[in-house]
Amino acid sequence: MDKTNEKCIHDGHRKRLINTINKAGLDGLSDIQVVESLLFFVFPRGDVNPLAHRLLDRFGNFHTILDASVEDLMAVKGMGLTSAQKLHSLMGYYDYYLQEKLSTDGITTIGEFFDFLEVFTRHKNDEGLYIFGVNVMGKIMDSRCLATGSCNWVSIEMGDVALYVSTSKLPAVFLVHNHPQGFCHPSEQDTESFDRLRWLFKFSGCKLIDLIIVGKDGMYSMDKSACLRVFSQECLRELLQ
């Protein structure tokens, strides 16, 4: 088969798969087809089906592929530095979408806010500190990542918090800190950091409503010293008894 005919076959396959997704969504596709369609955004041309198979063989499922580091992706035949960086960056667009939607639509109830936090922070691989601004109408309308770190530690830069407070002119904020692969209950460092932050906000003219910690097992309120929401399997088992 010459290259012209091969190109036509691949182009036709891509169009058919994209049309299927637009008409029926991803639910009716196989795992290979889902990964293959994702790779269309990374590789504008060519047959990516063999690469989709290799990625699934290496990582096991779709979400692990998206969570993989650039270095781990490059270990798969056919993934160079640029293509690995492109694939790795796709989850960043999802975070941007959530934050942009928040700034446009806002959140008016605490339940909606907890739902948002569960989606936004629960499955992140890196520890981080996020600030969410609350306007005079009680609507959460703005968010920013203040710091990121390893899975065991995050640096809280007090200057970044002060800058956000002074530039946003919002009357109140929530702070959110996630514990990837860990529990939502605070560490000694979390408690010390919360005490420092409460002292800072006391003189800032902006109210710190709460520091919420999100772990694999649930959400914890530093202000109330209580668990706000439980994700653990043990909780589900109790409900079934």
C-alpha cells in the first residue's frame, strides 16, 4: 500500500471515530478507541492505534495514562518528549475548565462547593494549597493555586496569601489543601500552618472562613475540627449493614 492510500485510510478512520463520539459520546467505545481518540489531539496524522495498545498495556487504564508523568510516558515506544508533554498537559486543561467555570458561574451553596472540591482536588497526584474568594453576595467566584509540592509536603508562602488578599479585594476566602494518597485529618504541620494563617488574616481585613483538607478518605474542616464529608469504603459498608 502506498503512503497516499495509507493516509486516506487513517484519515477516514479518524473521521468515523470522531463522528461516532460526537453522535453517541464515549460510552459506546472500547478502551482502545477512547485512548486512540485522545491521541488524535497529540498526533495530528498517522495511525495511533498501535500506540494506544502499548499505552494501555503499560498503564492498564485510561485514567492512569492521563496521570502518568512525562518520563513514564516516554518509556512507551512511540512517545517522544513533545508528545509526552502534550499528553501529560491535558489534565491541566480540565483544571482550567473547572476554575474558569467557577469564575463565570460562581457557587452559592456549601454543598455545591464541597462537590466542586471533591472533583477538583480529590484525585490530584500532587499536594497543593488553593484559595477560593467569596464576594459580598456570598458567592464563591475566584480561585488560585498558591503552592504545590511533593505528596508529603507543601510550602505555604505567606506573601502569596497576602498578595491575593490585597489584590482581590474580596471580604472572605476559603483555603483548601489536599493530601494525595493520604488522610484528610491534619498533620502537625497543617495545624501550625493554619494557626499562622489565622493570625495573618486577623490583620488583613479579609475573613478566613475555613481551611479544608481533602484526602482520599474525606474532607476535614480545620475551623470546626471535624470531618465534613467521608469518601472511605468503610463508610459505604456501614450504610449497607
